[in-house]
Amino acid sequence: MKAPYLGRIDLYWCQSCNVPVLAKRCSACEKATEKISITPPGDVRPAFAWDIEVINQAAEEGFGVPLITDERIVLLNSVPGFDRFDEIIIDGAVAGALRFDVEKLHLEFMPRLEGAARIWAAGASKGFVEVARDAAKYILDGKSVLMPGVVDFDRSLQAGQEVIVTAGGRVIAVGKTRFSGEQAASTDKGMFVKVRKRAGTGDNRIPAGGQGREALLAANKGVIQSFESEAHAFIKKTIDTHDLPVVVSFSGGKDSLATLLLVRKIIEPKVLFIDTGIEFPETLEYVEKIAREFDLDLITAEAGDRFWKGLEVFGMSGRDYRWCCKVSKLGPVAKIMAESYPEGFLNFIGQRRYESEIRAKSGRIWRNSWLPRQLCASPIQNWTALHIWLYIFREGADSNPLYEQGLERIGCWVCPASSLAETYSFRELHPEMWQRFEKALLSQGFSADEVRFGFWRWRSLPKGQKNLMEDLGVEPCDRRRRAGLAESDVTRVENLASVLGGEVTDDISLRAGLCLGCGVCLAHCGHGAIEFRGGKVWVGEGCLGCGKCHVRCPIVKYLYDVVYN
């Protein structure tokens, strides 16, 4: 997968202070910093204690010793890939990567030369292949490891395992085995290790540790002040330019927290929290805690059990079938706007360009086509995750505890956009919640293996997932499932038909019979003609028959257009 370029990567390292710096000069010692080469998009974040524990567990499993044994700043850089793949940055170098193996369903440590040298020096007892000195020069010149040059190896090695290649007590390469240690013991031919990286002439000296959060903040003081000032100027200008009520969307995640902290220094806004009904319990508690501590004027838009009802109507949502966001998130906001903000509002949102290609192409001010009366603005559009965390650390604000329990992104716990690694973290955190969801997936027709390997996250599987499914021997379920349509109320059908000139069509009948009362349609009626009777949409006398509410109804947009057609 090609790594996307989403914005400038300004990651540097102060060799004097031994901390990362988001500028060319360190604010603490005022010395020039060195550019760090990482894989785009470069949305680096600090590793928390849980992350370091997992990294060490993976290193011990593969090599017998931990990678990180003292206090020092560790960064993680999420790299686009099949699933979780985080580059591990220590002391200004990429020491390796933490990768989730989607076939074995566990995390493994993939060392680069920096990490390999560290764990070999620490006494690695596993995951090694030693070659003769005369074979080493061929490997360093670009060859792979052939059995005739091997003098020793870990007999427990498995085929496809990450290994360190040594010669004369020095790490010369890292790579992956082509066959097992047991097979290697009975042959003197063949390529044993496919080499991925080879050693150069660099210095493997390990800098002294002991750096903590205070040193990190001191080194980045200037750049964070600069980013804050620019964000404040943007917020002021946006408020002055648009004569609208001001709100901040607060999801309980780090980006919305940073946005809230920024905006509150300019104006005391209303704060909008959307309870989708599928929020983590930790998030609900955290939002309440922040609301109390900051004395926020909190508006909560509630979806109730609409996701679970929608599951029976739409089938499981997917990365390519995102009805859930419209029904459980945008619908409740549309109702709030119709009731309290008929002219709309200015909503400061924690969106960043480094999150996705779509967001990178978005301007800092935009309108959501599903909520056209909401004007959105992002003061942190050009911030990386590390900018966000440094700002939160500096402000002394508490973050959602889920970040320190293995989750990189905080959202709905049933979200199909989650990585498979995140779903397994969630299973461990809340097994009873996972069991409920697993039962729902099985009732949708997914097999146990489709649930186990995360194939439920797409309606139409992409090529890579299809290939994985074939490799694993998993049979796909019928993803063309349609909701059973109960007999529609004739009066309701005729009422809804008025939005299209009175003609009763299949999509009108479907909308009338399966309406969840989500409220998305409210955002598209400028005449106050929509109401709800018995929890379902009803069109009043003010309707002009424009049809805007109809084409944006999730029943029509997803179920009718995608499934039935």
C-alpha cells in the first residue's frame, strides 16, 4: 500500500536533549535539531505505558528480551497497511515496528537495525541466525542468508518469523525466515533468511535515557505556542466573519479536547456531545467528568438504541456502507438544530489533515452535505497527533483513559473503521459488550470465522481482504441481505408520496415502512414541514415537494440505492 502524503512532516530530534521536536530548533537548549525520516503521513503520537508494555511483550516473545527498559521518550508512527503497523521511534531512530498479524491474530515486533542492535546487546536468546564472517560480506553486499553460510540459529524458529542476523557478535541484518529452524537443522541448502535491512557503518551507541514529559514540553515550547497563536487567530476571525451561534463538538477524543481547550480561551461556547448509543462507557464517564470540571454548557444529542434497530433494517454497517454515522450521529444533531438552531450554527470540530486523504483535501471551513446548515471549522487542521498531545500535556488536561488502554482512536465501539487490532483490544476491555455485538453479527449471517478475522467490516470486500479470506479458507456469507419489509401503512405512504409529487414508488414505500425516526430529513427541509408521528416521519402542509429530504434519507440513500438496486 502506497503511503499517502497528507501534509508536511516536521519531525526532528534534539540530540543534546534526546527528545523529539516539531521544529528545526530546540526551545530548551536552542540547538539545531536533526530531521527524522519516517513513513508518511507522519501522524506520530507518544507511546503510553500500555504501548511500551505491549512492545516489550512482543520483543520478548520473538527475541527473549524487552526493547525498552528505562524511561525515555518513545513515539509511534501509524503506517498505512493491512492492519495496525506502528513504527517505533526511540532516541531519534526507527527501532522497528509493531505489527498486527491478521492471520495469527497477535502483535509481533519487526526489528530494524537500531532495534536489533539494542535487543542483541541486551542478550537476545531467541529469533537469531548467526553466519560465518566470510558469508557476512556477501549479505552486506545485498545477498540473502543461504544455509551454507549459517553457523548457528534458534532451533525454535518458525517459517515466516522475524529474525536478527549476526556475524562475529555484531548485528549485520534483519529479515524473515523462509523455513523453520527444525527444517534448517536437516538441510544445508536453500535461502534461510530473506533479508529486509542490512547494516551500514553507523554508530550504534545508545544515548542516556531519563527524559520525561517535562523535557519534551520544554523542547517544544516555542512551536506549541506558535501553533496555539495561529489557531486562536483563526478562531477569532471565523467567529467575527460568521454571525452564528458558536458550538464545539466534543466526542471525548483527544482532537476534540484540544479544540475545546483552544476555543474556550477565546469564547465560552456551547458544547455538543453526540451519544450514539454505542459509546464506550469510559467515554460517557469522561465527558461527564470534563463537563463538571470545566463547567461546560453541554448539549447532548442522543440516538438511543437506533443503531441496534438500524442493524435489523440495513444489515451491518461497513467501511463502504456507513449508514450508522447518519442514523446514530447526524440524525440526533439534525433534531437539535431543528429544535434550537433553525438558522444553523458555527461548529468548531477537531478534524486534522493527517487523519485521511479526504480530510487532507478539505479546507479549514466547510459544510457537511448531510447537515447543510452547520458551518464547520477546524482550528487544528494542520496539527499532527503529537502537536495535539503536547498541547493537552501543556494545558494539564486529563484525556480519555482509553488512550492508555490500547486504543489509538476513540469512537463508537462497533465502528467498522476500527483496525482488527483495535477490535481485539476492545474484546479484552469489554468482553460482555463484545459478546452482544458478536451475537448480532452472527444473527446477520456472518460466520464465526468472518467475525474472528474482521471481514464483517465491509459490505463489499476489497481485493486484499478477499485474498486473505481465500488464504484462510473462509467462506463468505451473503452480503446482499435485505430487510424484511412489513406491510406499510397506506396513509403514511400516501403522505410521504407528496414529497415527490404524489407518486407512490418503491423507495417511498420502503421509507414509510422502515423509517427509524433518525431525523436526518429535518436538516434538509427549510420549510418546517417535517414532524414525527409514532416515531416515524410525517410530512406536513408546508411541504413544497422539493424532495430534498427524501434523497438524503438513509433508508433511500443506503438501503434502497445500495441494497435493493
